[in-house]
Amino acid sequence: MEGDLIKINDWLLPLSWLYGMGVGVRNHLFDLGVLPQQEFSIPVIDVGNITVGGSGKTPHVEYLIRLLHDKMKVGVLSRGYKRKSRGYVLADNDTPMRTIGDEPFQMKRKFPDVYVAVDKNRREGIQRLTDDEATSDVDVILLDDAYQHRYVKPGINILLVDYHRLIIYDKLLPAGRLREPMKGKNRADIVIVTKCPKDLKPMEFRVLTKALDLFPYQALFFTRIDYDELAPVFPEAVSLPTLSSANTLLLTGIASPRQMELDLKDRCRSITPMSFGDHHQFTEKDAARINQAFANLPEPRLIITTEKDATRLLSTNGLSLEVKKALYALPIRIRFMLDQEENFNHKIISYVHKNSRNSILAKRKDDGKPKDSHHSGNRPGTISFRDN
């Protein structure tokens, strides 16, 4: 059911109140303009959340890449969580994972023709992507997990809400997992409830829509997880058994593997979950545990992991040959529910086209022409997504 993974530490609620005061003051300073927000003359789309942990950002960013990259030059800018580098880094096809982080590394491997960069300072990162000669032809920038980075004012703010950890039931850090008060959702242009069960009933959609209590300018969508074919992680991999006959070790280092476990439960003979923390860096000690857990499974047996975890497992020492032979990654994609895909695609493509740099330059040329007295002179026009 919705919100079933939320756990509140009531004894930490006084600290959550103090934390909320600090976050509230910061947001208020941005709302007043005391803390500056920067807009850019290029379409910028942010995909983020207001909770700690995974809500499906990477597959949703990848959905946007697939939607846009055949039509224009796409750039992705991420913080590069847990990377072993500093400042701005533009990835190429040989950039190691430790330099840019697991999620940017995954996206660069899957979409080599897309610009993938990391920078903790998103303003400087956007400036480098648009100004540097190597990337100056970028047409649209996707910000991965920058909902709280308010120094940048994106053209579209997409807020992801995990169905299993709905913000309406959660509390602020440290008692709960909210990064900011729930009213932070009001900054979103688009809200997507992610990881929904495939069999969600019409009444449940209506209940969720009412509970989220969005403004008229905010568009609400629902997505679920879908899966591509299993892909071997190591070259030593052998032909895998059919899922229906396999005793499967589900090996994950992501924040919220629950929906993946539920989806695979009916497809495999048995599921044995083995979970680590989000972005976990696997050690030789972890490898020994994985080897033992796999050895304990009866034949036929298989290990399934996520694409993100596969990038880290590739460089893990100590995995047995038997594990490498049986280790497969399960690529995921998101699917829109309620026949909403066309509507979502239209909103994104329409915004990007209307706010492309070519459109803005043309508009500024028009602004330089004589106008009727009721027009606003030569001030450059801006196009708001909320007016689309």
C-alpha cells in the first residue's frame, strides 16, 4: 500500500522542528529574493525530490534523455554523489566511475552521445556546459537531483514522490525522511508519483490525487517500473536459467528496493533479498557475504542486481567465479499510467521548443522593433512553463 515504507522516529521530532525552522528560513529568503536565483537562456529541467533516498530519479532522467536526444543535444548535470573528484568534470567514454559517481557513469555508458557532467555548484556547471567550446551546442540541460539547489531557477521543476514513501505521511529529518516541509512541493510544475503497483485501482488514483492537494498549475502523473531483458554484468556469465525456475538472490544497494522485490516475487521460484545502503561501495568483506549467500541457494540459482549496483560490482574484489557467472543486471524503465505519456511528452517538448536559445534570440530581435504603446518596450521576454 502507499506509504508502507515510512517509519517515523517520534523521539526525534523536536530535532525535526528545529531542522524545519532552518530550512523554512532558507526557503523564505529565496522566496523574498534575498538569496538570488539565476535563470539561464537555455531550457533547464530539474528532476528531484524532497525526501532522502531513492524515488526513481535516474530512470526518469533517462526517460527524458530518450524523449529528447534524437531531436536535440542533451546535457545532464549531476552532483556526482560519492565521487572521488572535485569541481566540474565533463565525462567522456573513458571516465571512470569513481571520478563522476555511479549514476552519471551509468547514464554516460547508456547514452554516449549525451553530455554528462558533474558539479556540486549547479550554476557553475550550467555555465560551463553552455560556454565551453566542447559543449556549447547543448540545447537542453537536465538537472539530476537539484530540487533543493534553489540558486538555479529551472524552467520546469519535476518533483518525484515514491508511492511507498508518500510525503503526506512523512516527517522532516531526522525523525522522518523529508528534506524540507511538505509545502516545498508547491514549487513543482510537475509531480510524479513513482513506483506505483501495476494493478492500482481507479479509486486509488483519485484518493492519491486528492491527498496530494496540488494547485491548478501543477500537473500530476503516475508511473510504474517496467523491466528490460537481463544483461550479464561480467564476461564470465553463462546462460541463465528461466526466472520461473530460478532461486534468486536479489542484490541491491539502492534506497528503496521494495517495488523491485514485489515485481520479481511472482516471476522467480524464490527471492532472497540482500540489501545494502544507497550508493554502497562494495568491499571484499561484502563480496565474501555475497559469495556465501549465493552458495547457500539451491540450484538452479541466479543473482539479479540493478544497473547502478552493477557499475560498482564490476570493480569489487573478491567475488567468486560462480557469482560472476550468475550475476545479471535488470535494466528498468518507467511507464506512465492512465495513458498519460503523450500528455507528459507534449509538455516537455513544448517547453523546450518555446524556450530554446534560437527562439529566445528571435524573440529578442522582435523586441527591438517598434511596438504599440501598451507593450513593455525592449525588455527581453520570458516564457513561463506555467503559462503553456
